[in-house]
Amino acid sequence: MASTFVERLDRAGTTFIIGVAGDSGSGKTTFTRAIRRLLGPERVNTISLDDYHTQDRATRKRTGRLPLDPAINDLGLAASHLEQLRAGRTISKPIYNHKTGKLEGPEAFEP
């Protein structure tokens, strides 16, 4: 009997990581919400690379830096976190609050 894609995911016994990239307002959040709805919230969790900003909104405004500047994003920590999640380990993830523009957290984040 043929199995569904979701059944195959459940039997895989591994963590899959899918990267979704695009400009602001391009539909990344809408797209990832659709994936989560299709596969189930028990199988899909999301991370925003915005959580890895090293400067809050007020500091960026003062320094003239843009949020896409690699120098003010902790991409090394993001890469390390992805490796840990792939290995099935929980991470302590920073949080960037889009409403307030402030850095918060961290929070426990499970694969």
C-alpha cells in the first residue's frame, strides 16, 4: 500500500530543514504558514533569521545600519543552531520582536 508524504516524514526519523528566502513582503511567512498547515504544526516549526539581529531597531536607526547587513546579524550562531536542530537537539534561540523592535529571549526551541 502506498504511503502519503506525511507518513513518510513521520517514519524518516530525522529532522528536515527547509530554507525559505525572499525580500521583505515577498510572502515568506504566508508560504511557511501554508507548509505548517499542510504538514501539521506537530511536524513544522519556524525560525526567522531576524531573531539573529545583533542590534535592535533603535540602535540601527542611530547607527544607520540596515537589518540585512551581515555585520549586524549573528549568522554564525544561526548556522550553529541549525546544526544542533538537525542533530535533534533543543536550542536556546534569541528573539527579535517586530512590534517593539527590541531583542528579547532567549527561548527554548525544539527541532
